[in-house]
Amino acid sequence: MPSSSQGHQFDTWVFYPETDELLCSKTQHTQKLEPQVARLLELFIKQQGKTLSQGFLNDKLWPDTIVEANSLYQLLAKLRKVLQDIPRTPKYIKTIPKKGYMFIAEARLLSTAIGPKLKNDESTTPTNTNSFLFNVGHLIRNPLYIGMFSIFFIACFSAIAFFNHKPQLLTPPEYKVEDISYELGLEFDIAAHFEQDLIAYVSQFNQLVIANKLGNQLYEHSFNTRVAHPSWHPNKDLVAFWQYIEDKCVLKIISSNGKQLHETKAVSCDRIEAPLWQSDDELTLVVHHWDNSEGFLYRLSTRQFVKIPVPLNKGEKLIKALKAWENQTFYLVKQVNYHSKLITLDGNIHLSWPYPIWLATFDTKQQTIITNDESKYHNLIATHWDQQQYSVMRSTQGIFSTLSIDKHGDIFAAAESWQVNIKDNDDLPIFSSSSIDYLPVSNLLGETAFMSRRTGVCEVYLHANDKIRQLSFHQGHEYVGILNWSPDNSLLLSNRDNHIVLYDRNRTTKQFSSNLPLTLKNAGWINNKQVWGSDGENIYTYDLTGRITSKTQLKNDFIGFHHQTQQWLILKEQQLLTTTTLDNLNNINVLTTLSKQQANHFRDVRFQNQSMYWLSQWSKQDYIWQFDMQKSNAPELKKSGSLIWHYDIKPDGSLLIAKMESIEGDIKKLAIKEQ
């Protein structure tokens, strides 16, 4: 049964809008709807009995976006197919000629308990008491029957006692929302002191703010680079936090008045999680790298990092550490199938969720773990150790990005909202969008393909002739991080995790596994008939059916292929190398040597004529570089800034930038209402 707490029932169907799930009560089969199909069904149910025009539905489904005329028709066709609704004799969706569409079924709100259902203990079947006493009297005359009856009686009594020991149903608390910070700008990474009247949060990326729980500031300090994830000592006024410095992270500890007390050596990192205090001398740390994550126990007295052997299966990733029941340390792990589990060091699984969990903290008052739910809005949900759940809060402004809970059960949350628009060199959007768009790649015809999360998951779109067309319709959580045009601009290539996907201008045409031993990192075109993929240690080439045509072992930090010169470009230990063939690795030339700043998190390589462009990161700042491969001069910095997700080079050499903007973040307090 779906995990959502409310459903809408019509005929033999139950629709759960928060998880986009549709349950057939006849077969008890649940299917996951495409996000836009689910939104269309939700609109129909909410407006049942009303005629909805095509313009109304387009505005609701694709706000501020120009779409193809048949986009709505395609969604309707998909929804009708799922519901087995025949347009000529509709049971659910009726076409009103020249006016629109009407949902003609009667839908009602269905409340469903999320926790385990308990049987009605008071419901019994009447029995013939006299007959029962007569049979017992007959049985006790036989000693054998007495022994059997005694065993039967004890077993039944034990079973009754066991099954009557049922978990107590949770009573969800009610919360009221209070604003703690509401200044323009970005406040995030909130940490509330468990006992004292103190909170800490990050403002404008490089400012650490300490305030009381009403939001009145007590201390503020600005750093020259980005800071993140403060964490309070459970009963002292000490706060630990991270600072990004170049390609590393440094853990610092200060008092509530700003006095610095401790600083670790710098450790290599991509990003980090909030430190977890174990004692006055020890903290548990989770450090993420580009390809893996590690847990450490850090001792202040000896400045020692001890690696924690978190038991992970192949392909699993450590997300964070948290303290929960009986003050025990648990580890949140993302599984290969994008499910999540909460484990201890002995490998025991204590909780699991059938979707990715990235936000988690423990509520000691309710004895539940508060996490994000499966909806695209990342609402908050509470899970008890016995798997009972209840809804905590729906986001009304952006999404919840960090959580912290004090001993009273009050939740302090950072609610963030932003958008990522693709912009030209004059910092103007190439089209209006209110969603998250990035990974732009343009061609010589003036078309731009990009990836967007406007439906809640990664989808590929094409912007051409002032219109946007969706090319992929996916339901999973797989990530798209690669997007390239073929040399003749007829096809697009992307990844979807470890798969390679091909598209024409209308739809997905082919998807196949890369079959690489490790995670797919880069992929692209060799010519119009061949593509390649690399996992950082191996390079495979494929024909367009997905058949592997060659395999080469070559350890690299990055690899790309330049069609005009028919050369492979390889980055290895800051050296930029070039070769015309992978068959003879002895014939590799050194093109130039990059600085650490230019080579750190080297990604998104683009070629324009004889110039090579790429994106790097240093102290959590993003940099776009240009390198002339003929002149071999030093790379030239083209643009820098915070939160540059992706970029592209137009035919005239100008930049298209996909950058996070319109960023707002506020600290909210979800206070428990007094009963």
C-alpha cells in the first residue's frame, strides 16, 4: 500500500498525490505515475464536475513556459490509458467539444492510516457455552487429553498475550510555524542547541550567525571562504562547523561568544555533513568526495582522524550519521536502487524507506526520525522505530534543506527556494522559466538542449524555435549529468546513472547499459555512429545499438574527445594530455600543466574551434576557463562565481550560464502546539 496518508477514491481507483501513486482496489496493484500525469489527475479531481479549458490546464501544468500544442493531448492519452478510460464512452474524463475537459467521476477524500493496522479485539464470534462445558467435562476424564489440553491452553494463552502486545498508535503532534529569520537573502544550515536557548546558522554562504531561539542575533562572524553545517555540543555552549578552503575542509570549534577553541588539519573533501558530537573529546564526521563518502571519529585531544568501517554493499553510499534511540549512533545509507536504510556498525538494518532520504534528524520527544518524504516538494514525515509514520509539515515556501530539534520537540528548519535559469553572456535568460533548468548544450542551429527538474525528476528538454519540448519521460530517481549533441546535430546523448541514452528531436530513441566496471563519469560522441563512456579507469566505445566495440584501460581524472581534430583530451594528475588513438597509449603528448585551482573538480569540457573550455571549483567557488590548444598559452579565466551549475559556448563564442539565482532561505520554527 502506498505510504501517503491521504488518497482520493473514485470508482475502483485510489490516487495518492503526494507520492504520485495509483492503487487499483480490484487487483491491489499500485503503479507510479509520471509526475505530470499525476499533476493532471490531481487537477481533474480537485476540479471535478467543472469544464477545464486547454489554456487553464497548460498554465497549471507548465507555468510560464511555452509548450508544444500536443503536450496536453499526450498527457491526456497517457492518463486515459492508465485508467482504461475510452474517450468515446468515458467513465472518468469527458471531452467537452470546443471547451475543454471534465472529470465526471465522483471522487472522495480517503484517509488511510500509515501505521500498522490493528484488528478489532472486541469483535468475537458467539459460541455455545453449554456445549463447550460438556466437551471439557468429557475430556478431563482422560489423562492423555488432560496433558494435551494443558499444552494447548498454555500455547493459546501465550499466543493471545503475544498478539495483544501491539505497538501503541502514535498521536501526531500539531505544529505552528514561526519565522526566526526573514531578512532578504539566504539563511540556511540551521542547528538548534538541544538544551540551551541558542541556535546557529549560516548566512550568505560565508557568515556564521549565533542567535537565541527567537531569532535575536548574539554573534556574527564573516569568513573569507564558505562555511557550512554548524553543530552544537549537546549541553555546552560550543559549536563545531566546517570551512571550505581551496580543495579541502577544516573543522572549527568556537564558543557562543565567538572565541575559537579548536581547528583541525585540512582534509580533502567535496562536501561535508554536520559534525555529530559523541563526547567532549570526540565527534563523528561524514566527508563526501566526488566518487565516495567516508566516516571518521575525530578526537580533539590527539587531533586524530580514525576511519569508521561503515558496512556498505557494492554501489551503496554513506549519506550521514545521526544519534537516535537510546543515544545510539546510526548511519543513513543510500542503496543501489535508490532506497534508503538506517543501519548500525554491526550491519543491522533498523529502518528502511523505498525512496532516497537525504534529510534526517531525531526527535527525542516523539521518539521518531524526521525525514523528507517522496514528493517532489520534499515535505517532512516522521517515522517511528516500528515503521509507524505521520506527516509533520508541508513546505509552503521552497523546500526544507536542514533540520534540527531541541528537547522540547520544536523543529528548527531552513526553508530554501531558488531557480536555475539558463542565461546568455549579458546575464539575460534565453527563455523564461520558474523551474530548475541546467546542463545547457547548444548547437550550430541555435537549438539548446538542457536538463530540468520541473517535473520533480531529471528530464531532458529541447528549446528550439522559441518553444520547449520534453524529450524524456522518466519516473525514477536516476541522475542526468551528461548531455551532448552528435557531430551532425541529429541526436543527443545523455547518461541516466550508468546508462547511456540517445534522443532525437521528439523522444528517447535508445537506452543501454554502459557495462563499465565502475560508475559512469563521462560519455560523448566519437562520430555520428559511435559513442564512448568512461568510469575514470576504463574507456569503452559503442555503436548506436549499445554493442561494445572496444575496451581500453586508462586511469584518468577526465577524458573527452574533440571531433574537429579527432583527438582524445586526457587530464591526469594536473597534466592535460592528448592522443589521436587509444590503441597506442605510448603516443601521448603533454599539452600543458594546470594549476591545482584549474584542475580541481575538472568537468563540463566544451570545444569551440581550437579552444577548450571547462569548469573547475576552488573553495566552493566555480570557475570557467578557456585554453587555446594551438597557442598553448596559459588558460584564461572567463567567469567565476558561486553556484554556477553548468555552462555552454554559443557559436559566436559567448557563454550560456546555468546559475542558481533568486535564492531565498529563511529559518522556520515548527513549535508544538500546546494541548
